[in-house]
Amino acid sequence: MTELLSLEAVSKNFDGVAAVVEVSLTVAAGASVALVGSGGAGKTTLLDLIAGALRPDQGHIRFDGREIAGLPPERVAALGIARAFDPPRPFPALSVEDNVVVGALLRERSLTEARRQALALLEPLGLAALRHRPAASLQPGERKRLDLARALATRPRLLLLDEILAEASPDEAAALAETLREFARRDGLTLLLAEHDRHTVAALAGRVLALEHGTLEPDPGAPAEAPP
Amino acid sequence: MMPKRQDLVRLIETAPGRLARSAADLWRDWVDATTWRGKTLGVLVLLALATLPAWGGTPLVAAMIAVLWLAYAGQAWNLLAGFAGLFSLGHALFIGIGAYLAAAFALHGGLGPWPGALLAVPAAALAGAGIGALGCRAGLKGVHFTLVTLILAEAVRLGALHLDGLGAAAGLALPHPATAGKPVAFYYAILILTGLALVVVRLLLRSRLGYRWLALREDPGAAAASGIDPYRARVAAATISAALAAPAGVFLALYLRHVDAEQTLSLSRSLGPVLGAALGGIGTLVGPVLGAFVVVPADQALTWLIGRSHHDLSALKPLAAGLALVLVAVAAPGGLWPGLARRLGLLKPPPDQRGDAA
Amino acid sequence: MSLAFYLNIVMSGLLTGLVYGLAALGLSLIFTVTRIVNFAHGGLMAFGLWGAAALAARHGADPLLAMPVVAAGLFLGGFLLHRLLLGRVAAAPEHLRTLTTLGLALILSAGLAALPATAPPGAAVAAAASPTGDGLTFGPFLFDRIELRAALMAGIVTALLVLFFNLGRTGKAIRACADNPFGARLVGLNLERLQAATFGLGAAIAGIAGCLLAQSDSVRPHSASDFLALGLIVALVGGLGSVEGALLGGVAVGVAESLGGALLAPPLKDLAGYAVVLLVLVLRPQGLLGHSE
């Protein structure tokens, strides 16, 4: 197995409150791993640390063998880690299409090419009909999918998803899960999902890790990790 | 950090083509976005502006030169503030670089002001890059940039005030060019410059850089997560905005035939474009132009009023400007343009609400 | 020139610097708690200056007596201003807050221009101040009595503020607002009122600093924008949001100005402060004692 992401004893405190405590984990290339925990367990903080939005107080974060702890978010994105936020953060005044174009511009030099790729991403996520609408006018579910489309446009190798399936109806969640699986298969994408409900991610994750109060608990009940 | 040399060369080579395309795009944007009423008004305004010297008297031409100058300067400032989200209170510095370079070359060297005019853009660009680099460092708040612009502009003003080489307090007087007493030439020059500014701004907004700026303005965190380097994008914005502002200074020097620290580099010189763009609408293309059409006549009306009165009413100008700024910030943060466009029915609603197919 | 000469130059700069520090303190305070850069700060200082000068000219009163009056008036004015106006833009994008205080600065400068003109403050102050002569010798130092008194007042006011923020209940509440607005509200603190009070306090400090600057004839900034530039320079040198930084910045700028004026040429005195801030911006952008995010 090739290790794509590894965390070693990563800790983060906020004013004396321990948000993440000595978390160590590895994610294999091509795998789909879920981090499950209740609100406040530290899932988003962990994603923030990996994505460079926060700097760990202790520990190492390695991506593809390279130390990335403390790198600014734009460097981390350039290296191939993208994220979808919770709550979603599309650029409000930009149109749906333009939002995704911004993501595509990380890898594309040509604006025309970036637009073409953006449109190609909007289709499978059901946003093509809304492409001229300003992102601020979208429904919450649509905003989440837009957030995801923008992240996918950066052609990442590792995709960090924060509560991507939460608040979706079972049908929507199933469709989204299928789309994600398809992207992962097609592009060799590695997924790290943060969710608060284990059952929601069951269809998608090959491996489930439980996070509680900033600490990772070993999960004996989870299946051995295997790429989807 | 600097753009690659071959990129710059390619940029310059393709510039005329891009500008022409951008002008065509601008035209198409306008056609698509405006209602019949908007189109009619636009055409009338353009016709009036194009033919002004033919039917307007000299005072009107002079007034319109002032309006168009502020519209131009406002566009340069607005690019930085409205699109890249960097609020500059020191644009007088970039304008001043243009003005002083033109003046210096006009007075020495025997080649007239034109070498200075050519040098003004790269010189101002350098200053913009420097100020951007100083003001946008990682880990500092956005307002830091604003403070840096304010302080550096003031520092240069004081320097110019004390340095005899730059004319000290009295300033520099340019020799009379052939265009003395012919405001018409200046009028068309500034009209063309303002049109060019609109084309250039639109070009930038639709470019890769423009997308990055808008993303940065909307949500710097999400922009960074999408791979946008905030520092580089901001420095680029400051550089370009400064480069755009320099010709305004060159124009000023040639038109007024006089540059001095108080007039060219003062805080009020910096505040002019700010007031115009804020009133018209920061972050819109039309905003600075509309704002100029409000600010300049108001300023001239106040000047007339102050001149006529027996009392010293000179405080009316800062009072009016201050009230305008506060009112805009509190009551109409988007400026006058959106409300006006809506009220007069000048713009069509955005595409998705029209019932057009996507 | 002798060592004593230089020592006195530096000391003079230090004393003026303490007043500069006070001015920057007000600015820093407002920024830390309300997240607003108060561009009207210079105008408020100029108002304090006018108040002191007017009192000295009209009633021959010691400008120090103007301080409480000016402070009280500006506190009230600042409080109301924030409550009624600035509070509305507190949550708005930063540039709107800038526009608002900028507009207020302009309105203030218009107001100042409309005030009855007073004689140059320095002369009036010297006339009203201690009649027993203005020199005080202490070792190699020859103190200007007026300068010394102003610096002392600045020091006392600063010390009182430090005590207020560390020991006083309201002071601690204000600090809580700055550190953690959400948490402060949860605990039941009236955020709006505390922020308005802080703004008023900052305005009062500006006025006091203005009064104190009226004491010295050698202080050249008399216009609102000069005062603003000074306050911003000192705040940037020391680091926005740091009390010690404001004082350190003030002293640094004061000494630089003093030395610059003596060693180079008096008109270049102004530029010395700018040179210091430029150096700081390049070498340590967050300010000498400031923090970066």
C-alpha cells in the first residue's frame, strides 16, 4: 500500500482547550476513510490542520512523503489536497460556473479550458442548469455540491470532505455517494470524510475511524481498509 | 515572484488584440445587460460626450475634463479596492509619480515631458509592487495595507515639500506647450483615457488574475483552499492599480502645467477617487464614472458658493465630503449606481431570473 | 557637541514620546476592542489641542485644567457616536468601517475649521503655565518644565489605564470583549455598550493627548491629519493592540524626531518618524511588540 497521508501525534489546543489530542493515522492512496464523531469532536479542526488553515502545536503531517504541517493553505492545495467545507463556502457573488472556474484555474492556464472543465464538473453534480446563478442564491444542498465541484476542479489527489452527506435526504446522499465513488475510481482520488453519523458514510468509506474529544479511538468493528 | 520575462513579452505582443477583444466584449456586455431605456441613455451620453466641445462652452469643457479625470483615477483606485479588496488611501503617491516624472522631464533634458510619461507607468508599478509587498504580508490584517498607503503617501509628500529638487513648497512649473489654451485636445485625451481604462479593467476582470481577485475578495480562506496565493494576487493588484493611476498624474502635470506637493500628493488628492468610487459604487464598472459625475459638479458648486460668501465657508467642502462618505457607508454601501440603475430601469435582471435557458 | 547636549536631545524626545505613546494607545485600544481603525483620531486630538489653547487664551487657565473637561466631553461624544453610528457598521466589511471613520474625520476637520481661531497654543501655554521659569536641572539634564509636566501627565494617565484594564471590573469586561466577543456575550456582557464605552475612552485619550501636545511649542503638528499620521505611525511602530508597544513606539518616534531635528535640519524632523516606521514595516511588519496572526 502506498501511504498518501500520514499524521503523527498531531495536537492542537485553543486557549488551553485541547481540540485535537495526539492523533495519528495513515490513509492509503486510493482509499476512502471516514472520521466519525459528534459535533465538537475535532473533525473540522483535524481537516483544518491537514489543509493548512491551522498549524499544529505538535506532531507531523506528511503528504506523499512530504512534511506539510504549517504550510499555508494555497501551498497545500497546490500539492494536491482539496477540501469541501461545512457549512459550504462558495464565493457568494460569483456565479456557479465562475466558482468552479476558480478551482480549475489552479491547474489550467487557459481560461477557456478551465471553463470547459468547470462545465464538465457541474453536469454530474446536477448544477449545470444553475450555472449562471450567483452562488448566494442557491439552496443549502446545492451550495454543498458547488463547494464540492470547486474542490474537484483543482484535480486533487486527496479530497477532504466535511459533512458532505449530512442533511441530505437518503436518495440525495446515495446519489452523491455514487458520484463520489465514480470520481474516486476514475481519477484515483483518495477521500477523507468527516461525518457525525456512521451509517451515512457506510456506503462510501472503506474504513471508519472514530474521533471523540479530539482523540482517535481504535475501531475494532470496522472492516480492514481496502481501496473501493 | 515577478512574472516570467517571456510571459511579459507575450502580454505586450498580444496586448492590442486583447484590448480590441475586450472592447468588443465590453460592448457586448453592455448590449446584453441594458434595457432599451438603458441603451438609449447610454447612447445619448456617449454622443454628448463625444461632441461636447462642439456645443459646450469652455467652462463646460473644463468641468468635463475634471469629471473624466476623476472617473479615470477612480477606475484605477476601484480596481484595487472593489475587485481585489485592498483599500488604498495613498493613491496620490502613484498619481504624483506620474506628475513629477512628466514635470521633471519637461523641465530638463530638452525632450519634453514624453520620456517622463513613458517612464511613469513602470515607475508607479514598481512603487505599487513595493507598497503591496509591505502592506500585504502574511499574518497582518487587511487594514494594514490601508495604513501603509496612507503613511507612505504622506512621507513622500513631506519629502517633496522639503526637497528643492522637487520644487519644495512652490512646486514645479512646466513650460508652456503648444497645447496651451486649447482645452479641446486635453478633453479628448482624457475621454479616450477613460474609455481605455474601462476596457483595461474589464480585460483584467475576465482574466485569470481577475478571477483570483474576486475569489480573494469574496472569501480569502476559501480562495486559499482553492490554491490562490493571496500575497501574490494582492501585490499584482497593487502593481497594476498603481500603473493605471500614473497616467492620471502625467495628465495632471500637462494640463495644470504645475505640480506641487500640496496639490498633487496630498491626502485630498488621494480621497478624490475614493469619494467618487464610493459614491458611485465600489466594485462596479460604472461606479467610479457615476461618482465622478456627482463629485466634481458638487465640488465646483461648493467652490462657487464659498467664493461668493462673505464668511469663510471653506469648511463646507470637507463637511460635505465627510457626510457623503458616512451616508454611503451606512445607508448605501453599494453606492448610487445599483439603486439608480434599478430605479430608472436601465439594466435587465440577471440571466437566470429572465427565464432564459441556461 | 557634548554628551550632555545629546543626552538632553534624547531626553526631550523621550518626554515627547510618552505623549505620542498615549495618543497611539487610544488608537490601539479602539482597534483592539472594536476592530475599527479610527481615522478621526487625529481630529479628536486636534480638538483636545484647541480646547487647551482656547482655555489658556480666554481664561488664562493652565491647559492641564482643560484635560478633564475635554476628556469628559470627548468620552460622551465618542460613546454616543459609536452607539448611534459606528455600531451599525461594526459588523460590516472592513472598508465600510474605514469609510465611516474617514467621513467622520472630514466632518471633524470641518468642525475644527469652524471653531474660533486661537493664538498659537505654545505661546499661550507658556504664558499660562508655571510662572517660575521653565528650566529644571537634574544632573546633566536640563528639563523643560512644561515638557516634563506633559510627559508626567501622560505617564500618569497611561498608568491609570493599565490599572483600569487589569484591576477594574469594567476594564476586564472590555478585555473580554476584545479577546472573545462571542464568549463575552454568552457570559452576559453588553457588548454594544462596552464597545461604545471603549470608543469613548479612546476618544477621551485622544483629547488628552491633544491637550498635552498643546503644552509644547516645539511640537509642530497642528492639523488633524498630521496628528492622525503621527498616531498611526507610532501605533504601527509599536504594534497595533499593544499597550507597551504604543509607549515604546512613541518613545522611538519621539527620540528619532528629536535627534533628526537636531542632527539634520529642523524641517526634517517630521521625516524622522516616517523613517522609523518604514524601517519597522520592512524589518518587523507587525510592529516592535505586536503579534502576527
